[in-house]
Amino acid sequence: MTDAVTFIGLGTMGQPMVRNLARSVPVAVYDAAPEAIAVAARNEGVTALASLNDGVGASVVVLMLPNSKVVERVLGDPGDPESFAGRLRPGTLVIDMGSSAPRVTQQLAERLREREVGMVDAPVSGGPRKAATAELTIMAGGPVDAYEQALPLLRAMGTSVTHVGPAGSAHALKALNNLLSAIGLVGALEVLSAGAKFGLDPRTMLDVINRSTGRNQSTEVKIGPEVLDGRFQVGFSLPLTVKDITTALDLSTSLDLSPEVSQACVRFCQAALADLDGENPDQSEIARYMAKTTGVDLTRR
């Protein structure tokens, strides 16, 4: 186990992850929002960093940031001695646990390797609820030695940790997983809407589907409480969903594939995001947009 960790990014996922990580190792935290730092620092074993650059001395730096652009902005150019990345000591390990673009991760890992700084991409699945209970599913990419160094820390935050390949591979798998999840959600909502318009009760349909071959994570976990009950609080935002599934689609098309189902799902989710009111709609609010396009409101039944 490492002796010090800097954790950057204290959003919906970062806060509970820090709380669990601090039970195993001292953690120093930073976020662009001072109030987020203050909340995290209330936990035992967590200290606040006055500035980002105060975190460069840690043996491990964990990033829980929204996307590659933010990662690049925070780390800066590894070749610039004035940047955060340029000031990291040789032997430091960077763990990017956000949903970054796999190609960008590959390039960043190579730049850091030139400075003898290791990198593991370790995105997570499970949402805020699993983050709170340290039951996240974590996929990790990078050299085996860097993965083994990161493993005790990752196990403090998740119950399933899998090394999936070289740098960038975990970010690729995370994006593809989220695309498959979105396909399952959109497909299930479309099927329930068709059944409801025919005259079937959506709750009865959902109950039968969840004991049949059509079930998926959305039918089992999301749609009942979040759509039919009208809570719309999956805990993962639609903007982040669109970002991740677009990343996955871009990866597929860059490999000269023609993923027609994926393309249709991404187009639908993009249209839903453009149509919905509010700055940060929940992923489950895709159902609100589908109600507009089909005339079938599953929530009201």
C-alpha cells in the first residue's frame, strides 16, 4: 500500500470514493470547487490541498474528472516543468478513474512514461450507490507492474477489479459498456411504450420481462423506480451518458465498423438531451423525451 495519495475531482462519484479510500491510506484532496474540498475534508484520513500543485509530492495521483479535456487541463504538458504533470517525481503513479477518451489516454500514458511516471486508466461502473458502498466494478488498463501497484487502492473502492489490457483499454471498455447500457435502456423504453400503446400494463410487462430473456440492467434496476415511479434519479447524468456513448461510437467508427444500432442509440440520446429542459437532466429522463415522440407517458400509468 502506498504512503500518500492525492485525489483530484470531488463530484458525485469522487466524494464517496475518497471516503472509502481514506479508510486504507491518507488522502489529500483537491477540486475546482472549494466547497467540495471542504465536504471531503470532513472525513477521517482526508486533508484539503490549498492548491493543485500542493499535490505533486504524492506517490499516487488519482483523477476522477469528467473527460480527457479536463484531465489534460489539470495535468498539463508532461514535458513542461511548470505543469502539474511536469512536476511529478519519477516513480509516481497516475490513476485516471474518469471516463476519458481511450486514444488520448494512450498518448498521455506514453508522454508520462517518458518521464518515468506510470499511468493506469481505471474507470468505474456502478454509479453513486455502488461508490458509496465501495462495491464499484473497476476495469484497469496499463502495464502489469503499474496495475499491481494500483490494485490495493482500487480494491478499497470496488469489489470487482479486472486488468483488461494496456493503457487506454479500460477507457475503451468503459465507453463501450456505457453504450451497451444505453442501448438497453432505450430499447427497453421503446418496447414498453409499444406494449403500453397496445394496452398492456407497463408494470406487468416489466415484471414478466425481468423473469424472461429480454431483461437487462435497465429493466431490473432503473425503469421501475426511476421511470414508472417518476423519480428520475438514476444518479448518472444524460450529458455524461451522451459523452461516453459518443466516445464509444467514435471508437467503433475509427475501426472501420458500421455500428447501425449504436448510431441509432446515440442519435436518440443526443436528441433527448437537446430537447430536455434543465442544465443537467438525469439519464432516466430519456423516457420524458420518448413520451414526447411516442405520445405514451409511462410515468402516468
